[in-house]
Amino acid sequence: MTYVLSDIHGNLQRFKSIMAQINLQADDTLYVLGDVIDRYAGGIKILRQIMKMPNAKMLIGNHEYMMLNAIGHCKDAAEEKENANRREKRLWYRNGGMITHEQLKHYRKDIRTEIFDFIRQLPTNLEVEVNGIKYKLVHASPEENYMKSPWNIYDYKNSREFAIWDRWDETQPIPEGFVLIFGHTPTCYFHDKMPWCIWKGDHAIGIDCGCGYEYGRLSCLRLDDMKEFYSDC
């Protein structure tokens, strides 16, 4: 079975709820579309669990990207006092990074290095085929769309940053031959009847159901039969 979830945002209780429901087996695959960390305190624990799972594949989200830019070059808390990128750190903190940073300070240098090295190598997109349907998995937006608007070169440094930060909407193209699955933008922006449910459009599926917020929840989609799972807390 193939499962997709996104934007856990450190909510360990909701993550445990989903994992109990899907009961992941050795021959299953779990795709995590970024933003494991920030806003709630469990982000580093969840991230380390995903790192150890041989059947989990992860994309980089803008929150992991912010953490890297702020302190990814620092070996420990002492070095951060002198060498942290203060501008990037303020951006990270404004987006819920302080709670993750406080948790990270409890880990040894080698574990911090392992975490940062893992994040650096994460891709911005993955492709998977299930039941003859090809899916393009992204955190925020397809990287191919970077050059399709002249404004993007002013808003983003490069196509990787675009794929991590942009907000896909129905006015933007979908890579030909694929169904797009994305996180980053909460589904309440796409429908208002059931705002914390998975949104399904024309060849596009949004799965960020607001887990980073008090009244949101974590969702997971099984691509084999399109069954939807939601955290019960």
C-alpha cells in the first residue's frame, strides 16, 4: 500500500493517531511531503522516527528549509550564538520555529549533524505510480512551474526555493500526465464546507488539513483505493 501525508508540524499525538490507523507494514510505503517540524513540540522526534523508517520517503518543506538556513551550519548551541543567521532565524521563529529550536538544543552534535545532513539531501518532488495513475508529489508547487511566470524570478532565488515556498492554486498548470498531490496550503483555502478535509480537484489533491493549528487535523491518503484517514485528536 502507498500512503501520503504532509504538514505534521510537530504534533506527535496526531501523528501517532494516523500511524495507528494505517498500521504501516514492511512492504508499504509512506510518503511525507515536508513540514514535519515547527509549531508543536514533537517535530524533531517525528523527524528522527521518519529518518529511521526504511519504507518512508520525505520531501523538504519550507519549515525544514528555514531551519537549515538559520542554524544548519552551526554544530551546537554555543556556535549558534556567534554564527546563526539572525535574519533567517527571525523568519523561522515567526513561523513557529522556536519550539523546534528549543528541542534541538537537547541533542548531541553528531545527531544534529545527522538531522541537518538528512534534510539537505531531501528532494522537492517525487513521482509514484499506483494502479496505472502517475502522481507528482510536491510540498508546495511543481518545480517545473518556476519559469512559467516572469514574476517568479523576482520572488524566489531559484526553482528549488519556488517548489518549497510557492502556493499552488487552480490557476497554475499541472505537470502533463500526472495527478498533483501537494501540502503547504491548508485545504480550507480550496473548500469551505469541510475545511479540514482532503481537497480533490481536477488532477490535483491537497492534503494539508491544518495539523499545524489547534482546530486542524492530520490527514493521510492511501493511493491504492483513495481511502482517507484523519487523526482523532
